[in-house]
Amino acid sequence: MSTESKTRAVTTYRLSEMKARGEKISMLTAYDYSMARILDEAGIDVILVGDSAANVMAGYETTVPMTLDHMIYHGRSVARAVERALVVVDMPFGTYQGNSKEALASAIRIMKETEADAIKLEGGVEVLESITRILSAGIPVMGHLGLTPQSIHKFGTYTVRAKEEAEAEKLLEDAIALEQAGCFGIVLEKIPATLGAKVAARLKIPLIGIGAGNGVDGQVLVVHDMLGINNEFSPRFLRRYADLYSTMKNAFESYIADVKSGDFPNEKEQY
Ligand code: KIV
């Protein structure tokens, strides 16, 4: 592990400036060095080392099994590749909910061992004590409201959140509380577009949506979903920019055929 930590071009301050001048923020997930390098060179603003690694990297059905060690491994692999984008690492389930001292210790481990720029965690006022303690150590915190996948066993479904007035009001109150506590941004997942726009208009910090409509300050997607590597997930909010499942499968089939036929390696491909 490198002993020098870098300052990247995109900072939390720069994101707030982008919001102030109405420039949309682009964010995608990455979990490994090679993907993060391509994303950074493409000019993405924020790279999220999401605990969606549980689904797309490890094949779990939920994000609940992810551990701090898993997230540190992915965070470190990504941070090593990134020169420009802001790198945010998800705090996994069970490392911040119950005890704010443990939350701080977990966040410090992520910052020291990954060289990321910030952490993200799910929830509103119920995790405010943990957020406040983490912020007091100078660690930037991004919130996550709406559909919060770590609470899937409480909700029992991944359907759209905050459609009812009471839940929408609670979400707005949570967002205000996170802003007042000092979070630099919030992810809003799978909520009505009108609510996303309302929260974004009410807050000064950037609101990044995933299935939260076009009235928010930026967008995030899981990179395996938008590249079509994962072809088992097709929610309405997902736009696929490639069909890498087919591209990769075709390449693998060609390779297998070439090996079986003896066509690979040819004379130029050997010593
Ligand atoms: O873990 C993740 O990838 C996320 C995004 C869906 C925002 O939290």
C-alpha cells in the first residue's frame, strides 16, 4: 500500500460548486482497478465503491453480507487507479448503525486503508449520531435515502419508496437533517421524480439520483448494469449503454473455439 495519500481534482467542494452553477454530476460504481481507471479517464466526477459489489461481484442476493474488509479491499483497488474523480466508499451493513464510536472506527479504517476521499452510509435521523461523529473527525459523509438496500429485510421489497405523503415528508426531513449535520451530498434511490426535484430544490448540497428522476443534481448507476454485463436486472430507471454480456460471451466462445481447434496460438503468438 502506498504511504502517500493523494488529493484528487474533484473534491466535495467542487461538487457543491457544480450544484450552485447547475452543472449535473456524473457518478458510477466501480469495484476494481481496471474499471476505475477507464471511468476516471472517461471523466466521471464521482466513483462510488458501492456495497452493490455484494450483488455484481460476489453474487449475493442482498448487500447485507458485505464486510468492512470486503469494502476496504474494493476501495483500495479503486483508489489506486483514480487520479481525478472523487472516490466514495460505502460503509457496509452493521458497521455504523448501532454505535457511533464503532461507526467512527469503521470510517477511519476505510479512509486510512483505502485512500478514498469520503464514505457513504444509508439512513436518516436514526444514524445521525454516527454521521455527526464521523464528520467530527474530518471525514466527508454522503447520505443515502429512499430505497436503502441494507434495510431490505425490514421493508421486504425493492419497490419505489416515499410514494405516500408521510414517507415523502420523512424523507425530506431526513435530507434536511443530513445537510444540517454537514453531509456533502445525498444519494436518493428509487423515489418519485417530483419528490427528487423537490428535495434537490430545497437543499444546497448535491442530490444524486438513481431512479429519482431528472430534477436532481446528478445521476448514479451500477456500472455492471449500465454496461449490460449484468443482464438479470432491468428496472425502469436503468439505461443500458452497452450489451457487454453478449460481447463478452461471444469473445469467450471464440476463444474456446480457437483453443479447441488449435488455431490459438498461431506462429506469431509464440516464442
Ligand atoms: O451500492 C451501490 O452501488 C449504491 C448505488 C446504488 C447508489 O449505493
